[in-house]
Amino acid sequence: VGPSAPEEGWQVYSSAQDSEGRCVCTVVAPQQTVCSRDARTKQLRQLLEKVQNMSQSIEVLDQRTQRDLQFVEKMEVQLKGLENKFKQVEDGHETNIARQYKSIKAKMEELRPLIPVLEAYKADALLVRQFKEEAANVTELLGTLQEQLGGLDYQDLHSRVMSLEDRLKACMQRLGE
């Protein structure tokens, strides 16, 4: 009897002897009929699963980034409002206004370090969107390849998936995951 390992999809269903003493076996074979491509199909399926796992991580990261970006954008609006008040105070020279000017200037100095953080969050949100699009493209390509069992070279696909995974890990580490 040929291969019977369950992970390959082959299973011996039953065996018996016919009237002439020959062994007769009933075998459940995998659905795909091209045996030489079974390993390739398994590799593609594993790559597809890996990309789907990365897509889920990217989705979680995207949700967190979008939430943080909303907070950052609110802070940006507040910063711009403070800058406008600061400019108005600079125009006046009365004593009361000078006191307000100093108070607002102190608040402005406290908030100034947030400006690079705002820019970093914007860049990170863009990077997450790019990861999301790239993962969707790779998933679609792997799905098409899984249907056709042809097209691109497995090594090329594997290196693209590994590159995407490495870049995602670096991004998640940078964002404090």
C-alpha cells in the first residue's frame, strides 16, 4: 500500500482478500490528484495561514494606532488653539495680558515635546496602513496560487512573507508591543 500518513491526506479505509487471494484495499486519497504538488500545496497553505495570522496582528495594531491617532489629532487641535492664543497675547502689552502671556507660554513649552510624538504617530499610522495593504495583497496572491498551483516561485513568496513579518515585528516593537 502507498503512503498512509494522515497528514498527507491518505488513509487506508479497509483491506481484505478477494477470491483469488489478492489483497484489496480501499483508500481515501486527498482531493488533489497531482501528487507531485502535494508538498507545494501544503507549503502554500502554511504561508497563507502565516499571512492570515500577521493580518490579524496588523488589524489589532491598526485599531490601536487609529485610537491613538484620534487622541493625537485632538492634541494637535489644542496645540494650534494655544498657538493662536499665544500670538494674540504677544500683540498686547498690558500688565494683565502679560501675565496671561507668561502662563500660556509656560503651557506651550510643556506641550512642545508632543509635536514630534504627533508626527511619529502619523508616520506609524501610515506604516500600519501600508502593512495592512501589503498583507492583503500577499493573501490574495497566495489564495490565487493555492487555486492554480503555479505562478510565482515558492522561495519568492516565502521571502516576501518573511520580510513582511520582520517589518511588522519591528513596527510592533517600536510601538511598545
